[in-house]
Amino acid sequence: MTQTSQEYRVTRPWRPQDTNLVWEKMIFWCIENFGLPGKRWNSATSMHETEFIFYDIADASLFSLKWS
């Protein structure tokens, strides 16, 4: 987890065993726990990883514990 100003970033690399279902569950879990992207969290996806950006360290920590 890295901090940039008031953002806490959790990077989740793509793993060979991950399926689309795994990523969908992660996104749905974020929406259920933190609401729609924008106020408490956001994400950015590249070919090698997805970066989840949280605006509260407690949210970033909870996500890290659940999905790391």
C-alpha cells in the first residue's frame, strides 16, 4: 500500500489463476462496502495490474486484508 497525498493505493497484479469472476467479485465487494467509485474509492487498470485508490486508510487496509 502506498500513500500519495490523501490517497492510499493498493496494487493488485494480475495472477495466472485469476478469472474475470475473481475481478468481478472484487469490484462488487468494493461497491457493496464503499459505494460506487468516486467518493471513497476508485480504480485504474492496466495490462498487468489494477490499482485500487482509497481516500481513507481504514478502507485501504480492509481491502488489503480481504484481497491480498
